[in-house]
Amino acid sequence: MSLVKFIPCIYLYDKMAVKDFKDKTALKDDPLTMAKRYSDLGADEIIIFDLSVEDEEHEAALDMIKEICEKVQVPVLGAGNVKRMEDIKKLLYAGCNKAMLNFSKQSNIEVCEEVSKKFGKEKIVVSVANLVELEDNLSTIKEYADSILFLTSTSLRDALATSPVPVMGLLPEIALDKLMSIAKEEKLAAICGDVVSDNIDELENMKSVFEDNGINTGKMKVTVKWSDLKLNSDGHVPVVVQDVHTDEVLMVAYMNEEAYNHTIQSGRMTYYSRSRNELWIKGETSGHYQYVKALYIDCDDDTLLAKVEQVGAACHTGNKSCFYRPIFEKETKSMDNPLKVFEDVMAVINDRKVHPKEGSYTNYLFDKGLDKILKKLGEEATEIVIAAKNPNPNEIKYEISDFLYHMMVLMADRGITWDEITEELAKR
């Protein structure tokens, strides 16, 4: 059986998240907070509909979509306010994994072939309002779209039988047994809409129920049962917790069987509090949840390593890590993470931009403007070419370093981050 994804939707209007296409009532959470919550609680992707009308509002929505793409851990599908190929490009360049064409608009149908050939069929999703719209465009959809989002829940089964490509169904709140019946349809690729958004807190449990009924949701498969672990004298196992992004050690805690199973079931790190003699869901009181991204077992089967997405601080003192007090530190030769070196240099350059320093060469470049930065970048690129002809490898190292510095000045000037660059490289 094919994989079924769970995809909540966010509707953007006037820089706010609103109820849906027709109801512009503002929701209490801002779009970024909603997106991060959906991502942390198990959404497989997020669809963002830009409901703006005016160009200025549309640009603001694109900025918000870009920020969401940078901050969440799941793919984003951008939709709404697409009038021409340039709008698809803007959504993809904002960081969206895919972009959507609304086939209720004739102009979107006409541009489908062009954008598919330019950006790749795998980047294009088509929204279809009804069966007539689907049937009238079968050949175009088959040739130029990766999948469709079908917007009418009452005729979703007919769309599944008709569509030449996988179907994502936009569904309201419906009974679980009916939802599972739909999910067993072969061409269903995703369940989207309110049925996911309104039940996001229970999404991991919902996935478990689907898995138990033979529906593949891609839910994390556990290879080690509690009975496989070697427990300490109290019947617990220690857990070392690391930040999934930085590998910083955040804390050490303990699990009993109930905490272990709840962590796997809920996707939130859950421990056993020895002092309170009770289950402890990290963040339940403070809001500083830990969303588990990976669990490892050590070679002796008696200790776990958890890699987590940490919200806020891990330590009750307010520090990011519980290990913030040094006992002693010996000087060692730095073996820096290359990306951290880039980020540290970038942080200095960005600081110079905000807080100019007299005599700073970086500020000299910013003061002279974009043309000067580009001129220097071109000169350094030429120096790399010349240095590459030199048998001494040191020279090319120096020139590449100069080039990378000037490139980072350009990135700072244009508002580009290393996260954006590494994310783009990862797609290549």
C-alpha cells in the first residue's frame, strides 16, 4: 500500500493566519507559530495558501512563506495568488518544495506546461475544485503535474477513480473510520485540511491507529522494544539528550517503560521523574517541549541517545543546556565544524552591517555599495583562476578564503543566509 501523508493547511491573509478560503476570521496563533507547531507535532508537509490580493500584500506573504520554510523541518507547498510563471518561481525561490496551480483559473491552466518544463513536473501540484474541472484537464495534469489537491470532499472517491496522478484530499472533520476507509484508496497520497489541522495534537496517535489497520503513514518504526533494554537497579534507563541541529548535549534524564512507549507514541520526549515518582512530559508545564527526531541505543543496550528539536530552554534554570557550568577547560586545538565557521564569520559581517565600526573593511564595502562588492567578488574569482595554475596549493587556499569572505559580504548585503544556501545545495 502506498504512503499516506498528513498535511495541515495555513491560510495567509493580511499577514495573519485565517480560518479558510471564505472565512477571514483571524486565528489566535501567527502563521510561523502554527507552522512550527504543525511540523513539531508530526505533519508530513504543510500547505500555505496566500489569499492576498494586492501586490504589496502578496510580497509580504512571500516574505512570511520564506521565513516559514526556513524555520520548519518539513516540506512546504506554496499556493495562492499565482497569475504567471514568475509567481511559481517566487514560491519555489522562497523555499517551497512544490508550488500549486489553481485550475479554476484559465491562466493557470495555460501556464502549466511552461512552469512544468522550466522547474520540473515534480515541483508542480494542481488544485482542482470539482470533477468537471478534473475531467476537462486530464491530459494536461497527467503530463505536467506531480499530483492534484482535490477540494471537494463529497466527490473525492470519484476523483481518486478518475485522476491520472496521485490525489491529495482536502477534508473537513470526519469520523475516523470513514477517514481510514478513504485512506485505503490506492491513489490517495495525502489527507489535508481541517481533519489534520484540528487534530494536530493527536496526529501521532492517529498515525498509530492507521498503521494498526494496515495503512502506511511513514510513522517512525521502532527496532528496539523495552524488553530489549538492560535496566538499572531502579528499572530505568538513562537518556542523553542532544540538540538535533547543533549536537549540543542538553540534559540527561531517565525513562521507565511507560515513558519510553509514550515518547515513541506521542513524538514528545517523556521521562520518569525519580524525585516526583511520576511520568514527566518535558515541556508540559513550561512549554519547552522536546520533539524527538531520532533515538539511538548504545553498545551495551543500557543507555539511550535522543536527538530532539528543542523548544526554548532544556534546563529549568533557563539555560539552553543543563551543562552550562564548567569545572575546568584545557586549551585544545580547535576542530571547528566548517558550517559553524561560516556562520560565525557571517555573524560578524551582519553585525558590522548593523553596528558599523570605524576602519572596518567590511563597512567600507557596505558603504561603497553593491557595485563595489560585486567588483571585488569578480576580482577574487579571477585570483582563484590564476592561483590554480600555481603548483603551490597554499595560494589557492588563500584566494578561495578571500573569495568566500567577499561572497559572504554579498550574502549579507542581499539578505541571504547560510541555511538557505545549504538547503539549496542539499536539493541538488
